[in-house]
Amino acid sequence: MANPDITFSSQGRASRLFPFHLVEVDDSIHSWKKDWRGIIGEFVGTLLFTFASACIAILGVNIRLFTQVISSQISGYPNFSLGSILVVGLCNGLAYMVLIYNFWNISGGHLNPAVTWGAMITRRIGFFKGIGYILAQILGGVIGALLVESTTPSIYQLASIGDTWNPTVSLWNGFLLETVVTFIFIHTFFSAAFDPISMGRVAPISIGFALTFGTFLTWASTGATTNPARAFGVAVATGNWHHQWVYWVAPLAGSTLASLIYLLLFMTRNVEGALGYHHHPDGVKLVTEAPGAVTERTRLIPTGNAHV
């Protein structure tokens, strides 16, 4: 998404691993101070998403009480039904999409440590700023979950924001599911938002549907977390730490694989050719829609440095 600490420059040099010679990332320890709005944005955005997601999960777990006639029960875990999976999947994806749009130009709309981790290891965001994002996301997840715990009637809470792991699913199978779903989600994020040739304004729609797809696949198995900050916040609010390590290790593993594979195999290398240069009296004008930007941005590059 749009990262204020990423700037286009004619002085950068490409490498085989990081082929972004038009992108420079501020990697200083004080870089997070330059974008305090982004860190606050990640805190607020993750807080809102955790609150919305947990409320949606509560609705999904309890919707079976109202849809028993039209829902087919999934064997092995009576709290899940076809109707609840559809509701949770669609609402989760819609909530994430709306919040990305809300924080698109503020922080880039990560709202998930797995997304920020992928951006960090591929240098789409500076290391120290990324750490600031992740800490803000964790704090937002905790406060969001505590708000749900304090505002939701106990009759609707049940086990819905705590342990949603299906007892018929083994630890290994659950770990693999969370890893694969996060891989798909992060790969979509890179393709839609982090690639120099991004989808621009419609990127959040694609990302939201990727989360919906992942929820369809795993909500009845592991709870479809794919978001360590949300999982940690819920654990703090409910005191239920069952399989908590899976909700951290699996998403970060899936993010690492998706990020590096996209970077090495699919990331756009020929930025100039793909975006197009236009001759300008003052030099060469690069017209590009920066990843995650709502409006087009232009940079003037001196003619003598056009091929660096």
C-alpha cells in the first residue's frame, strides 16, 4: 500500500534480490517517528477490524439458532453451519476491505502483522517502522477484543471469540491450513498493492475477497485467523491461549513464503517499461500510480540519470 517512507529516486541501484532501483526505503531507527500517523492508523485500524471480526464471529456461531431450517450442519463441531460460514466469510472480507480503504493513505492499510512482516522482508517498508506497525497492531487487537468482551452480552459470547479450533482437526492439519490460507492472502496483497504495477484503487476489493476465500476454507477448522494481532487480542480478552502459537507461526510462515516467492518470481522488474516514461522539457517524467495510492503521483528524473 502507500508507504510514506518509500520514495522514488534516480539514485537507487537494483540488485538481483531487490529489483526496485526506483524505490528507496528509510531504514533508520528513527524512521518510525516520521510517520506517527501511519502507526496510529495501524493501531486504530486493527482495533476496529478485531472488534468487527470478533462480533462477526459471535454472529456466525449463534446464527445457527435462527437458520437451522436452511443450514446444513457440519459434523464434528456443532457451532458451525453452512449459513454461519457464509455470513462470517463475506462479512470479514467486507470489513477488511472497508478498513483498508479507510486507512489506505494513512498507513497503507496493513492491519495485520503478517502483511507488515511480508513488507519488511521484501523492503516495501523500513524495518523499524515495520516493528512500530506490528506493535501498534498487537495493541489494537488487544483493545478491540477487550471492547467486544465488555460490550457483548454473555449469552452471545459462548466460545465464539475464544477457542474456535475444531476438535476433529489435528494440530498439523490446522497449521498447514493456516499457512496455506495466509500464503494466498499475502500473495494477493502483493499482487494487488505491493507490486510496482498494482491494482491501484480496486486493490482493497481483491484483498477483501482473498480474506473471504480464506475464511470459507478454514473457519470451521481453525477459526480462520490469518491475523496474529487478532488472535493475540482475543486470547488476552478471553484468557484462552489454546493453540496460540499456531496463530503466530503459521501466518508468519505463510507470509514469508508468499512474499519471497512473489518477490523472486513475479514482482515487476522493468518498472520503466511497464509504467512508461514521457519526455519532458525538464527531464524524463515518470508517470505512475504508486502502490496503494488513490491519486497518481509523478516524479521528475533528470535526463542524464534516466537509465540508472
